[in-house]
Amino acid sequence: MKVSTDPSIDAARLQEATLIIDQVLDALWMERGVSDNTLAAYRSDMVKCAEWLAAQGIHLHRRVMLF
């Protein structure tokens, strides 16, 4: 798998990952009523994970299935 060295492509992929993360967090909030602090902690962890995956050449939009 080829890793992109173009920062604009990586930024676009991270922005797309952020949209996916937002969808997951919205679903958690709506279905389970988790607190704002919990959502913030989950967001931080998920963004760090998405950044690490992107650095490995793995992009969140290719790996996540929302159900």
C-alpha cells in the first residue's frame, strides 16, 4: 500500500475521517446519551487513531462500516 506524501491529500483524508468520527459520536450521544466529557474523550482517542492509521497508509473511510 502506497503512503501519500502530499499533505493536502492527507488533510482531506483526515477531514473525511473526522466526519466519520462525528457520525459515530452523534450516534452514541443519541442512542446512549453519553456525557459531553465522554464524547470529548472518545473524539480525542478516535482522532489520534485516525492520524496514526493515516501515517500507516490506512484511511478510516476504507475500513469503517457504520451499521
